[in-house]
Amino acid sequence: MQYKMTIVIFILILSGYWSLLNAQEILTWEDCVKETIRNNPDLLSAQQKVKQAEEKKTIAISNYLPSIGVNISGNKNLSKDTTSNSYGLGIQQLLFDGFKTCNNIKQAEQEVELAKLDLAIISSNIRLKLRKAFIELLKSQELVNLTKEIVDRRRQNYELVNMRYQAGLEHKGSVLTAKANYSQAKYELEQAQRSVMFSQRQLGLIIGKRDLTEISVKGDFSLTCDKEKPNFEILVNNNPQMKKILIQKELARIELESAKSAFYPKINASGNIGGSSSDWSFSRYDWSLGVSLSLPLYEGGSRIAALRSSEIYLSQVEADERSKYNDIILNLENAWLRFINAVDNISIQKEFLDASNERVKIAEAQYSNGLVSFDNWTIIEDDLVRVKKSFLNAEAEALSAEADWINAKGGELNEK
């Protein structure tokens, strides 16, 4: 009976374990991108701003079109017992307003492009945050696997040293040191597991998850960018930040033209047709056509001040353009250098790792045979742990530097 109960408990535990595994969502980089595009609030907000700008462009264009209105009224005078009814149809068409409406349309068109560039910039920045969160979780997962290996190795080392101590071939200090190394490894494993939990939460928030469902990522540390030095001048001109300042300069120029239009007259054409009757018969009607011209003569100097303000603003944006160019090209070169250095560092750390693995194999055999002291052996073992972690950090740093490089170029979410 007790044996059957043990089997039942074991099956329940195993089923619970598999349920936990199935509850954990495993995401690739492409999965994370798709989730972010669907759910990230900052990205969704930027998309709505593009739509708003497009509607404002429609409003600006409508000012070029004629305005048509109709009115119908009926009145009864109770004191005189009389009735009067009327109708009217009117149309107005803007003929000339000093190119103000034309400039407004141009401005609205540029505002649409500006909103699209803002969307591209936000997409690029979200990609950077998402990529770094993905890398951090990937690194944390790999660190857990690595620290598990280190725990196993530290345990084996402790058992070996303890066995030699029991045989009288090692002193107590060596046993205590090996045990401390084993405890340190177990602590680092727990620390790595806690880091995974934080990295999961960080990635979940970026991709738009509101619940605390555990997630893990699937990927490797391979790089997609090549090391060939690019043409930074071309990259600057294609950068959305640079395109944005150029559109802002165009908007400043349009604003200056609009300020000049205030000095021109405004001309409108109008037409009306209507009639009046006491019995809704409308046997006669009247119609009229007209043209009106208006020109402000004096408004306290506001038009001149607006013109000067627009000229100053254009000069300011032109200066900002030069400054932005310098900032972007320096950022590009710096990001590229960091990326190349990080890539080169991987191969160096790999050489150290290969060398350390070979030294450990030799040292372990020598220590087992009493050919090397515990102090020398443990130094080599500690170096292997350090080098393994350094290699993992180098791989993660290269991916992070690649993400910075793609962001410096303006790469968006859909870029691999």
C-alpha cells in the first residue's frame, strides 16, 4: 500500500513539473518583435500620431475647396397673422490669400513626414531596449547553465580534496577552501536564477505583457552585422534623426513664407441664390455673385514681429542642423568602433578559454597523482571559472554593441 502511494505521489509531482514547463512561454527574437509591434504602448501611440497628422493634412486641403451652405426658415407673426418663409443657397471660394493656404498644405504634408520619422525613431529606440532585454535574458539563462556546471565541478573538486585529506595526503585548510568554493558556486547559481526572474519581467514589460507569466528566450550569440567599415556620410543622411531636422528646417522655411503671406490681400468669391414666400410657393428668387478683397493696414506691428521671429527661427534650425550632423556622425563612429572591438574580443576570450580548459585537464591529472600542490591547482581551477564567465560576457557584450550600432544607424523593429 505504501509502495502504491509513493508511485501516486511521484506521478503527481512529475505531472506538476511538466505543467510548469508547459506554462513557461519560449520566445525567439522574431516572436518578441511581433509581440512588441502588437502591444507596445509607445509604438501604438506613435502610430496614432501619424494618423492624426494625416487627418490634419485633409483639413488643410479642404480650405482650397469651395464652401457651400443652405438655409431654410419659416416665421409666423401671431399679432399680424402673417407668414414669411425663405430659403437660400450660398457658395464661397477662396481665390487668393497670399499663398497662406498653399503653405498650410505644405506644412501639413511635412507634419505627416515628421510624424512618420518620429515613429521610426521610437521604433528604433524600442528595438534597442527590446534587443538588450532579450540579450540580458539569454545571458542570464546561459549563466544559470554555466553556474550549474561550475557547481558540479566544485562539488567534484571538494570530494576529491576531501578524499585525499581522509587519506592523509592533504591538509584541512585545503578541504575548507574547496568546500568554500563549492558554497560560493551554489550561491552564484541562486543569484543567477534570481537574475533570470528579473530579466523575464523586464522583457515581458517591453513586449507588452501585463501578467507575470514566466518566459524564456531561444537564441544564440551569433552576430548579423559585418565588420566592413561603412560610409558614415551616407549613414548620416539616411539616419531618421537627420531627416527629422531637415524636415524641421523645411517647416521653418514654410513658416517664414506664411508670415510673408500676411502682407498680401485676401480675395474671396461668393455666390447666393434664394427667395421668400408666405406660402412656400417661391414663385420668384434672387441670385447674386460677388468678389471681396480684404487687406489689414495696421495691427500694432504684429505682422512684422512674426516675420522677424520666423527668420530667426529658420536661422536657429539651420544651426541645429549642423550640430545634429556632428552628433550623429560621432555617435555612428563610436558605436561602430565599440562593435568591432567587442567582436574582436570574442576571439581573444575564446583563446583564453581553450587554453584554460587544457590547463585544467593537465592540472587535475597532476593533482590526482600528487604532482602539483592544491594551491597551484585551485588557482588554475579558479581561472577556468573566471575565463568561462568572461567569454559569456564577451559574447553578450558583442550582441549589445551590435544593437547599439543598429540603433545608431536608425534600425527599426523589423530589422534583424
